Amino acid sequence: MTKTRATLIGFGAVLLWSLLALFTVGSTPTPPLLLNTLCFSIGGGLGLIWCAATGTLRTLRAVPARVYAFGILGLFGYHALYFSALRLAPAAEAGLIAYLWPLLIVVFSGLLPGEKLRGGHIIGAILGFAGAALIITNGAGSFQAQYLSGYILALCCALTWSGYSLLSRRIGTAPTASVVVFCLGTAALSLPLHLMFEETLLPTTGLGWASIVGLGMGPVGLAFYVWDIGVKRGDIQILGTSSYLAPLLSTLILVVTGVTPAKPVLFWAAVLITGGALCAARASYGKKGMTR
């Protein structure tokens, strides 16, 4: 496989992640933990078929247990928080706050030993959080208390994935096939928690079920496999930069499909959050990109 082809395959993950908010909204009223269970069962099942077809199942035995545990907790935490945030706050707004994670990865990486926090990191952080503030106040300087819990969960979501991405480099590497275990482990962890804490609610329309299947096959399934191929065999700097397009694409998709009305405040928030991430990344130019 050529480097260019691997990069294009990895970019497919960015496109799939842009559909995450749309499919999450479409899966209503399925509660977050049950949605985790269903989607990751689909994603893990597809992965098992792929591993069996490529003969890579045997590689799973060599992966340390700590890598599996860390991967499962990362996927579980991020998506449980993300699905919860979009159930409690408007999808576009909560999704943009959750997409602070690329910016946070770059900023937090500047605080690591041997690294340096540069002016671009600080400017990027200011821009990104200004975009989040614009969302929370709806651009009018008035606090939207009714959505506060959703916005807090979205911020926790961004913190979870940025922290996971930085710490994962210290845990150890794993083959692409290990994503199968991450997905199935996330589903297995989510099911008992759903039974303990949530009411079982399933979609009553074909569109709702199609959204769940779409989530499992795309944003929380295939996306992780193709991203892993991209970052390992493609151009990591191009992929890292392209990941900043996800919040803009996600917002555009929600507007085009009519899920979210087109509002100036949404546009400027998306520009600030994406621009902040790009500004911070520019300050770290030459370093290796991050993983989602």
C-alpha cells in the first residue's frame, strides 16, 4: 500500500466522524449506554469478520492486557459522554464543544516534559474557548442554563479524548486488529451499566434503526480501522491537519439536513474552534499528529 493511498484511507475516518452528530440525533430516543452497546457490537462484529478474512486474529494474543483496558476505557468514556451531551443539548452546539479535543491535544502536549508551550498554543486556546463561550451564551451574552449539563458533558468529552490520545502513546502500540477488542469490550462494559441505570428505549422508526446501524458501521466502527491504517502507513501531518475539518463538516451536515437551523453564531463558533486548533497546531509544526 502506498503512502498516498493510506493517507486517503485515513481521511475517510474524518468524513465518517463528521456524521457522528447526525446519526446520534437520528437514533433518538435510545439512551447513551444502550447506544454504546448497540453501535460497538456492530463495529466489533464487522471487525471480527475483517480479522477472520485477513487472518489477523492471531495478532490479538500478543497485545498486553493494559493496552486493551486502556483502549476500552477510552472508547467507552468518550462516546458515553458524547451521546449523553447530544441528548441534553442542541446537537451542533454540543458537537462543536466536544470537538475542542484536537485543540486540547496540541495545547496539553506543550505541557509535557521536554515540550514547550508556545504563543500559538495560547492564542489557539483563547480562540477555541471563545468559540465555546459563543455557543454557551448563544452569542447574546445570556447564559443558556437549560443546556448547561449537556455542554459540561461535551467539554468532559473533549477532555477525555485529548487525555486518552496523549496517554495512549505511553501505554504501548497495538495492531489495527486490536480495535475489534476495544469495540467489543466497550459494548460489554456498556450493557450492564445500561441495565442498571437506564430505561430501555429503542427507535420506533426505520430511520432510527438506520441511524444506529450507520453509527456502528461508520463513525464508531469503520472509522477507527481506517484511521489506524492512515496514521500508521500514511502522512500523519496531513491527517492531523485534516482532522480539524471535522467540526466544520459536522456542523455543515447538520445544517444541510435541516437538523440545525443556519445561524451566524454557529458559523462563527465553528470558525473560532477550528481556527484555534489550526493555530495551536501551527505552533507545534513538525511534531507528529494525534489520534482520534
